Amino acid sequence: MKSSVIIFPGSNCDRDMDVALKKFGFKNKMVWHDDNELPKSDLIVLPGGFSYGDYLRCGSIAGKSNIIKSVIKFAQSGGLVLGICNGFQILTETGLLPGILQQNKNIEFICKNVHVKVADKSNKYFKNIKKEILELHIAHNEGNYFCSNNDLKFLEDNNQIAVKYCNAKGNCNLESNPNGALKNIAGVFNKEKNILGMMPHPERMIDKYLSGEDGALFFQNLIGNLG
Amino acid sequence: MEVTEKIAVDHGLKKEEFAKICELLKRIPNITELALFSAMWNEHCSYKSSRKHLKNLHTKGKKVIQGPGENAGIIDIGDDDAIVFKIESHNHPSFIEPYQGAATGVGGIMRDVFTMGARPIANLNSIHFGSPQNKKTKNLLRGVVKGIGGYGNCIGVPTIAGQTCFDESYNGNILVNAMTLGLVNKNKIFYSKAAGINKPVIYVGSKTGRDGIHGASMASAIFDEKIEEKKPTVQVGDPFTEKLLLEACLELMADNSIIAIQDMGAAGLTSSSIEMASKGKLGIEINLNKVPCREEKMTPYEIMLSESQERMLIVLEKGMEDKAKKIFDKWNLDFAVIGKTTNSKKIELYFDKIKVADVPINLLAENAPMYDRKWKKNKLPQKIKFKKEDFKSLNLSDCLKKIISNPNISNKQWIWNQYDHTVMGDTIQKPGGDAGVVRVHGTNKAVAACVDSSALYCYAHPLTGGKQVVCESWRNLISVGSEPIAITNCLNFGNPEKEKNMGEFVECVQGISDASKYLNFPVVSGNVSFYNETKDKGIKPTPSIGGVGLIKDYKNMITMDFKNPDNIILVIGKTEGHLPQSIFAREILSEKKGPPPEINLFNEKNNGESVAKIIKEKLVEACHDVSLGGILVAIAKMCIKGQKGAKLNNIKSLTSKYEYFFGEDQGRYIIEVKKENLKKVNELLKENSVHFEEIGKVTTDNLSYNNVLKISIEDLNKTYTNWLSNYMVN
């Protein structure tokens, strides 16, 4: 399986993503934001970080960068595009995913482990994953998902909500919502479910010496589903 | 403009220093030259009050690749890997403008590290604030934490450990000390010593603006009511540009085109150009019209004193300019050839084709004043003996709760949850432990780092306090299973022109030196921050020590959380029950007098090495050093972190239980061992003549002692955790 990770100026989880993808069997290439062409890939990843210093709005300038035109084309033709954290913000800025990511409700950067409930398994990202609840790590200042009522209805009607913040028992309540996200939404798909944006970082939890191993499950499952 | 004595004094120079400058130059300097002198001769750059004493520090060791005197210190961790690290203060700016002050402190220390060719892999910080009741404290804390996070998070370097203290002596002068560790191949280290004549001098990074002018001299001044007016001297940080600068510099460093490189920190272009030339015994010529400026009509004076952030000065091999420029173009950074090295041994500045400064380098650097300031010896305070009646009305449970919710002990999660501590994917011990630990990427090795200070001990007796901080750092590193290698120190003190403050400095440095020599734990880098004084009130002497250790196989790392019920809890080291200067004496008995706990370096070393040995033999399940608050606080924290309880035995010691549980005797550790390993542990400890006691066992819930203490872990955790978040919200 071939993957590509886009590096924007200010990306800072690009290497971590590269390490994770390779660890679970992807042949990964790094792609510079100023390039026009994408290498042949089965998966494109927009990594976390502070692309263009978060200037203007998180993800907004990256959403207009050179390479993003090819990413949009790739996504629209059904290719798998995964945006983590800042990558999720970029995907909403391009319009590939609905909604926006506002500043966290407590107006503070939050770095901690959270639980998320896998809300839909009819997609290549979560199909066959055994667990219902994953423990993942978040690290962001703008992860407070919001969308219009119409968009929300559309998301719910089409099972486009991918993961929701919950507690260890799987209850999605106010206490388990770290950032004020609408309906505890931590990640969403497009209608076709080839595009996934989510705030949690699976690439930071890929062995037992780190914060946890559920990120490893995510990648193992993903490459399995692509085979 | 004719430079007068008054103008010189306004620039922070003393009258006699100005006279000396005129004598050395054999003329009156012009305003640009005065700017150079004021920057280079101030305390911050010249270390004029501290140099004499810093020479006494223990700085050598088998693993030391680079000691003090460079951008940062470097230690060897084997297999061609080396760790570059340093701690630095950004106290004065952070008090005036907490967000930018703290942010640029982090930015500055990271530049010091990547200037040497290292990729930063971990950040730490030690921050000190005034009393929580002081009306400024909350906003300062909020701003500083946001600033540290704002910068480090954006660059993508994990903040893995830190320390936060509150004490009224910081009401008018907070301390923000930032530390960075970087990883470098020991054959690819870059230094700031220029070499060769006619080599191009390159400016890269952000453009130069008017921010931070006089920053270095502000950092060497005492605060008064007009401090708000100094706001424009605080630099403004842009972590995004620094991230680009980091990547561009590391890309350029991959080939052999750099001769010397130096970041523009305090006193900006002035100190960076002069230091590079001085170290290479060369001259330097700069055309100031070539310096990329962000504001119009900047004068040579302003360009030379600007402390705009995210800038570097490079001496390049001739002919490599185009190749280097391409890299900086790719990262959208300014790149300008602004001058060349010369054999004149002078700094010569040109602006609009006129020579605006012409000063021999040695007058600015080596000839900077060095003072042997008068200092007063500090006597060891008289012993205080507590009587049985002092403890009569106390309740063990209430005392424990009061102490673990004390601002200086309680959980600082509110702070470190705002720092990205997991980016780079190698953080295996997060903040909240004895030390932060990151893996050396792609290897079995890991590096442990911690930062400590103990101003109360240093204030009571600087010599003992200085030793204690080094020992505490050593213990923290031992506790996570690492081999302590070296330290960096940030020496925060009051006004060196006062004999008392100077005495505190001299004796703390002596203490640091004694302990680091004995423990073979050398100082490889550091900085001094004097004049932490407002309206005649100085801070308590506060040396912050950053320690670094190596874990050869990260799978053997130790954490402090209790692991399994029925395991045995041991106290390593002798408990005498020393209460004076303890948090218990202060908070429960309201007694602030008396000597700090004594440091016995022999026991310290023996106990530490013995604990390291039993850890190496894989006989230890959990380990935590006993520090502020004593044994009971240490055990409570181990319970909370492990979500386990502990049942403590009847103490055999002759001291009162309060002295036993809350005394702050040094050189002690709490360890958890499996029953089946107890015998072997006993033998090993006895073999090394280490005093130890079996104090109890791990249980599933409740921390209990006889019938006088029984607290559920949930209750304990709430008490420990809620203070800071409640304080910040209300």
C-alpha cells in the first residue's frame, strides 16, 4: 500500500505520521506543499501541526496551497484522504468536509488522552475494528467542531459522524467532551466516506510505551481494509 | 549626537565604566559604538559580577563534549549520539508581558540548541510566581503558561517536565526559566567560533524590527513603578518562523558549508557578530544597509540593538552562498550577505557608505569589566527543636490534606495539559513524574530530564541550598531508572551590588559546585539572571538546576505509580525527622526559621547508586524520591498515580510521627518491591551499607496508618488535584 504525507510549512506531526504509516506496512512518501503532482497513492494524509502558523485561520492558507488542488481532485475521484488535527481543519477549509473547528470552549490548548466511540464501521477506516471505544490522544487549541443544523442533520442521516468523544464506558456526555464540540463530534466523513477528518492523533499511540496502543489498531485495521 | 556621560548612564553603564571606555578607545564613542558597549558590557552579556565565581563550577567529565561558553552544553550518550542542552531565564520580559516574554524565552533557548546542529527533542521549564493571593499572580501564571505552550506547541517539540513554585518573594519579579534538549550526531556539531578571513557573513530568518531594543540592558535593571513603560522592550515571538528557521538551518547543516553559526539572542546582531569574531580572534565588517529590516528608516543604532526574534548569523564557506540561499528561499526566509570576516580584529559597521562604528573586538568582549563584588557570608540558622506539645492538637489526616493541596505541592496538571507533551511520538514519561523521559528516536535509548529549585532552603542557607538542588536533580534522574550525566543551571538572584544578595549567589554557586563535583554531575551550560528586584525587594535566591540522564534501554524505565497490591514499600535513606524549612513547619506550625535539612554527600551518592543498582537488577516496581513534604506526601503521590492504596506500619523511629512523616531529610527514596524480591533487595542494600526501612505495603484502596489515618485514593486525588484548577477558574 502506498501513502503520501503532505508537508506544509508549519506541519509538525508529518514525521510522526511517516513513522506510524511505515510501521504498519505503508510505503510512505513525503510531499512538499508547493508541488503540483501527487505521487501514486492509496492514501493521502494531511498531518497535524500549525500549517502556515495558523495565520488567518487554522488550515485556511493550506487549503489554498498548490498541492491541495491535486488532493481535492484525488478525493473527488474516491481516493482515501485522512486529515488529523490540523489536517482535519484543512479539510473543512477546503470544503471537502462540512463544518468548522472553533477554539476550544475553555480557550486553552488541551493535550491529553481521551476516549472516542467509533460511530460508524461501514467505511475503510473503521471496518473490522474490534473495539467500540478507542483511547486516543488529543493536542489542539481549535478542536471544537461546529456545523449548521442542516449540515448536522445531513451528517446524522448519512452516518457521517466517524468518532465521538466519550468516557471509558462509552457514554458521550458533557464531562467526556474535552473541547465543546457539537454532539461530542471528534471526527467526520464526507458522504462517500473516503475522506476522514478527526482531531485525535492515532500516530501518537502506536506502541505500549507511549500513551497507549489504540492508534496501532487504527493503522493495522486501515491497511488491512485496503488490501 | 555627541555622547555624554549622562547618555551612557541612561544606557545602563556606570560613570566609571564610561570613563574606562573613553580611555580604552582614546576618544568618546559615537552613539552606535556606545550601543555596542552598553550591550556587551551589561550584566546579561558580560557576566561581570558572576564570572569570577562561575569559574569555580565543576564543568568537566568523561561524557562532556562541550562545557559552558558555547550556545549550549553537550554530552555524549554513546553510538555517536550527543545531547545538547541548556536552561535560560526570561524573567524580566515575562513580568512585563507574560505571554510574549515566556514565548520568546522558549524560542530563544530552542535556537541556542539548534544553532549547534541539534534537533530539539524536549522542552522543560521552571516557573516561579508570587503568592497566590497577590492580585497579579493569576494573570501572570495564565499568560506565562499560554506563552510557553503557544511557542513550544507550534514548533512541535514536546514539553516533558517542569516545576512551578509560588512564594511572595516573586510578587514583583516572576521567574521564567526555559530549558531545551536537542539530539545531534557528535561528529556534526556546529560552533560559534568564526574562522578564516574574507568569509561571507550571512543573516537569515525574520526581518529586523524595533522590538526588543535595550532588552539585554532591561534584563539587567531593577524594576520600579514605571515598569509598564518598558513594554516596548519585550520581544515579540513568531514560532511559525522559528519552525521554518529550524528546518532550514538543519537542512543547510546537512552539508559542509557552515563555518560558524550563532543565534541572535540578547543584544541581537551586536552580541552575535562580536562573539563569533571574538572566539575566532578575527575582525568583522558589516554593511547595515544589507540587513533585512521590517520597519522603515531604522538607524544603525536600532539595527544593532534590536532583539527581533528568529534570526541567525552564519559565517559561510565562500562560494556556497547560492546553494544556501536556495534552502532559505524554499522556506520563505530572508537570506542576506551582510558582511565578511576580516583580519582587523575590529568590528566595523557601515551605513549609507559611512563608517558608523570602528571598535576593537577585545574591548567589547574580553575587556568587558569583571567585578569582584563584596559579599556577606550566610551563617547556618540556629537549630529549632519542636516539642511534643507542638503536635498535640494536630490530626495526621488533616495535615496530609493541607499539605498535598498546598500550591507548591499540588498537582500541576492544569499547566501541563496546555503543553503538547506527546508530539514527536517518543514521550514515554509525561509531566507529573520525577523526570520526563523521551526515547532517542529509532534506538533503544531514552533521555530523562528534570528541573528543580528550592528557594526556601537556599534562602535559609545558600551553601546547603545550592547542594540540595543538585542532589534533588540527581535523585529525580535515578528515580526514573536513568544514569545522571550532567546539569545546566539558571542562577536567578537579586541585586549583586548588595552584599547579602551577592553572598547568596557566591555560596549557592559553591554549593552547586561541591555537590556536582562529588556526584560527578558536571555543569555544562547555564545562565545568570541578576537584578530580580522590585522597589528594593529582591527574590529569594533561586538557582534552577536542569538535569539530564540516560536510560540505555527504555524498556527499563521506572515510574512512581504503585503497581500491585501486597508489594512491599521501602524507604531508602535515614529519616531523622528534620522539620525546619519544611512545608510542614511552614504551613502547619507556622515556623519559618531554622536551618534547611543537612546534605550528606556521601549518603546521597551511596543511596542513589544503590537504588540505581537494584533498579538495574530489575528488582524495583516503582520509585519516587522523597522531597518537599516528606515521606507521607511521597507515598500519597505514588498512591494517586497508581490508583492504589498503602497500609503503613507502625513507625519504629523515636521521633514523633509528624517528624517522621513530614520531615524533609535528604537522600531518600521510596521504592516498591515484590515480596519475592525483598530478600535480594535487603542483601544488596546491606552490602552497600544503605539505611532502609520497610514502611508498609501496597493495597487496593485507602492510604492508612494505624487508626489515625484513613483516606480514600479518590479523596486524596481530589485534594491533590483541585487546588490549581479551582484557583485558575475562580
